[in-house]
Amino acid sequence: MIIIALTCGVITQSIGLHAVFGAFVAGLIDSQLDTGARGDLDELKAIGLGVMAPIFFAYSGMKADPASLVHPMVPLIVLGSRAPEN
């Protein structure tokens, strides 16, 4: 599954979309397939949370443009949003 997600990420990056979108689509496709190999799900989650998530957030943070936060609507959007209630 990791190879499929990386391949989809490379394909979407090459056509001009963000690579994360391709990996997301690969995950959606995999969730629809009934492969019977759901025992490996915990190991994939560990890889995703332990390795891929920090890489994604570090990359996103390096690409962030702090100058875009100068717009006066940004604080209103941040302050107006709240976490969904359970």
C-alpha cells in the first residue's frame, strides 16, 4: 500500500497537483477494496504517524509563507473557528 500511495503521489505531483492528494486518493481506493489484509493496518498507522506525518508537517512548515498572514481576515478566521464538539 505504501508503494501504491507513493506512486499516486508522484503521478499527481507530475501533473501539477500536490503529492499528498495522490496519496489521499490511494487511501480512498484502498479503503474500498476488500483485500482481507487489515491485520497490517496497525503497522501502517505506526509508519504514517511516526514517519510520514512529521515529514509532511516539516515540509508544509518550510513551504509556508508567513507574509500571507498579514491579511486582516486571518485572525478573524482563526479566532472564529473552533473544534467540533463530541
